[in-house]
Amino acid sequence: MMTTRRTLLGGIAAAGALGFAALARPTRPVMAATRRSGPIVLELFTSQGCSSCPPADELLGELAKAPDVIALAYHVDYWNYIGWEDPFSSKEMSDRQRRYAHAMKLRTIYTPQLVIDGEADLVGSRRSIVLQELDRRRAQRGGPGLAVTLNRNGEDFELLLDAEQGGDYAGTELFLVGSDDRHVTEVPRGENRGRTLEDFAVVRFYRSLGTWDGKADILRIPGNAASMPTDRLSVLVQAPGNGPIHGAGALDLRSA
């Protein structure tokens, strides 16, 4: 029987912000659903060294096809010691998961963990529960609108932010995330030895763009901010301290 893999939560790494200090982390109900508009953001914390992760990876790949979903898979590095080093893993991805655990007051971090809209914590392989939560959030869409649009402008990118129906977004954090749609990996060692794994929405980098004052604006993102070639870029507008994600937008770089 497959089980989630867990590790005790140790020290929380400082936020990897560019140009601003780590911010206080508010407490909030883990399963609260804030009324908002825009796509549903699915963040899966996974590892090729975790035998219970492939079903969650497969489910994320299915959900990523929905037009109202932005899917992101962060490959953590803390299972690399058990025989296979995940080529997409990094401490940076693990640190984001730890910050979520701190914000949600979780005692452990685990894989496969699915965080929805920055506020719901689910086991990413539990299909029926994940689908039920998605349906619930779709039914509650229609709150204060935040339009997040990302366009290419020559070598650079333009980020359009517009709080269409009001809402207080002053002090929110902007994150730029680069991801690849699909990777196939033959795994010769570790818990998944002998398997050919399909990974979807694989995050290759994410970085802070700083804070937003909440006013409608067009921001320029230098092309070198996306330092690694990826299939798509996403921007997350998130409450301080890994709080709820108020809005998000994505750009398919292969068609841009």
C-alpha cells in the first residue's frame, strides 16, 4: 500500500526574497477558501525518490490541462539520500514547502503534498478528495477580481496587474515561476528503481519579484529574470509569508 512520505519539520529557511526582508507569517485555517477570481493554483511538492509520488504526478498532469488551472510541481531535495538524486530537485523547492508548513502550522512536511491557492493542504495522490476540493473552489469563484496578465515584449516581459473589482492587495509578494510541461526520466536506483517516470509542470526556477503596492500597473520583467529556458512562465500574487494566493497568470513561451 502506498503511503505519503514525511519528514519532521526542522528550522524554517529565510524567505528567498530579492531586495526585501522576510515578512511575518500570518496564521490561517488550512482549508479556508477565499472568494476570488482567476485560475486555481495547484502546487505539488514531489520527488522522484518517493514511491508514493507517481500517482500524484500523473494526477497533476491531468489537472494541468484544465484552462482554469495553473499547475506547478516543486521537486524537493530531502529524499535524495535514499538512492536516487532527483535531477529537478533543489533546496529552494524544499524551502518553499517548509515555509508553507510554518504558515499552516503543520508539524511535518511530506510528499506528495498538494497546496491549493496557497491555503489548502491535501495529499496529492488522493484523487477523489483533490477533485472534490477543486469543484468546491470553482463553485466559490467570483469574489473580488484580480487580473494577472503576462505578455512577451521583445526580450523582456510585461506584467499587467489590475484589481478589477477592488480589494486590498498592498504589500503582496510577486513570484515568477518557470516550469516545463513534461519530462520523462528512467530511474535506475532508489524507491522507484527500474521505473520510467513522467513528471508534469516541473518547476525549474522560482524567484521573488518583490512586493506590489496593490495599484493597477504594468511592470517590466527583464528577460534575464527568466534565466533558464522553460516551457512557460507563471506569476503568483501571494499574501506575505506564504499566505493565500490572490491571483495568478501564465504565459506559454512556446507560442508567445
